[in-house]
Amino acid sequence: MDKVGGAQKHVEALAIHLKQDGHDVTVVTGSYQPSLWHLQEHKIPVISISALQRAIHLAKDFQAFWQLRAVFKHLQPDVIATHSSKAGVIGRIVGRLLQIPTIFTAHSWSFTEGVPYKKKLFYQRMERSIQPFTTKIITVSEYDRELALMKKVAPAHKLLTIHNGIDPIERNKTTEKIYMEQPVIVMVARFEVPKRQDVLLKTLAELTDIPWHLQLIGDGSLRPALEHFVEQNRLSNRVTFLGNQLDVHSYLEKGHLFVLLSDWEGLPISIIEAMRVGLPIIATNVGGVKELIIDRDNGFLVERENNELLKKRLHQLLMDAPLRGEMGTASEQRYLQYFTFIPMYQKTLMVYQQAVSELVKKGD
């Protein structure tokens, strides 16, 4: 949790609501940057295990295993909820060894479409081997549930879809859209694989004859190269790099169009945040994105690598304010109907409670 991302936001929101409902919650993570999160304000303990990192490293992974085992033996939790591939694998093994019910939430499978073939094959085999240690698997999109069934990584009775959801916010009706003479495009994403800020920048560089301004929220290792691209293409007065922002919704409220281009996804919370404030969306048709965006209704879906269609859709929405308004209204209505936080939270809590109950029955 040293970077802001959808899975991390999901964990934070669940932890805060669980604590508010009277549950004892501890967040265990790898690297941790407290300034990016609100966990301390809610007195939620955070245990940082430096050996737990994204990249595969046998020595550090073995170290992380023993450290996690020590933490869980000390905490003696009723249930372990794991998120992300690495924490999901090590956490489930430790949970099984300690006979603690363990839930895995797949925010996007590491063997999903778009992932390089060798990596895809490795993670597919890994998931198959680890699923017996898992009490239940939550997928954040129906796409991911069906993919898990198709690849035979888990039986149907262990899999269920719970769509991501976020809390409604008080809309500021007096917020003025900035740069009224040039529509503001917003993209919120880490500057890392699989996000494709580069594709958006290259496409917009071909649309300099029409008005637009781009705000890029997020940070990561790919940012310097893209800043160089912007400078080389004389787009500095049209592109703003905002870095990580805790107050993302205030930027979204002032925007006109949200774009998220990725090579693969689960069910992006950043898109749900944009829908919440009534923005039309352009996004790549990967993972569960089509469960959020109905093409030509609340936005446009574009296939990966189809840069000509992307250019056409950007031009269309940038030049048609009434269409942006119609699609934005459809976005907000779809968010309110399907992607608010409480239904997601209640379903997730029920999975945790059922996992604990099943263990008690087995004990009897």
C-alpha cells in the first residue's frame, strides 16, 4: 500500500466499514505509505511486512511466509481476507496451515486476456494448485468468474461475483467545470503496466486541432518517459501531471470526460468513481469493463490496439457537449443502481461469516 490503486482502495473501504460495525480489523501489507490512506484516522492497525512484495523472489517470499505465519498466530483472526496475487498465494497457504478460513478476492486474474503468455500460464497453474487452500473466491466481475471456470482454476461452488462498489458522495451542484472552452479529460491510474497513458497521449497528439486539456492522476515508474513525450510533442500546456491525489472526486467533478485505457482489468474502481460524478467514459473493452460501460449508452468501449476508433470516439465526445451530458447522466444512474458500496459490503461480510460458520460446523 505504498501506491494508490483500486484493490488498495477496496481494502481500505472494507476495513473502515468493518471497524465501524464493531469488528476487529488489522490490515497486513507489504510496503506502506500512511499519508495515502485514512486507516490511522479510524484506529485500524496496519502491519507492514517488507519482505511481501509484488515481484517473485524466492528468498523474500519464504521470509514473508514465516512473518505472516507469526502475525496470524499472534492475531488469531476468525477469517483472513487476501487481495492481490502474491498476498493471495502466501496468505492462503498460511491460513490453511493454521486452519483459519481464508477468502481470496481476485481483482483481476494474472492469467487474464492481455497478460503475456508465459506469465499467464505460470499464474494459471499457480491458482489451480492453491485453490484447495481457499475457503471461497470472490471475483469483482462476472468476466473473471467465468474465466476462472473456463480455465478450471476453481470449482463453481467456491466462486462468486461481488461487483465493486463505492460510497455515494454529496455532489457539489455549484462546482463549475473548469476550462469551459476546452473540455477536460481525466485519467486516474498508476503509471505502470497494464495502464496505457501512452496510448491516450499519442492519440491526443493527433487531435491538437480541437480543444481539450488532459489531467493525469497517479504516479509510477513510467511517468518520466511520458513527461518527456509531452515535452517533446509540445503538449505541456495541454497536459497536467497531478501525481497521487487523495481527493480524486474533486478533480472528476470538474472534468468533462473520463478515459481509462488498460491492457487488462478486473472491475476498475476509477471508472466507478467517474460514473458516480456523472462523467461519460471511454475505456478499453477488457476484463469486467463492459459490466460498467454499456457501449453508446454511458460511454464508449474500444478494443485494445484499435487506436483509430479511440481517436474517433475522443473526437466525438470532445466536440459534442450534449452527448457528453446524456452519457454522463446515464453513468450516474447506472452507478446508483448497481455499484454503490453497501450492497457490496453486505455480500462480502456474508461470505466472511459463512466461512467462519463452516469451520465451526466442521469442528462439531
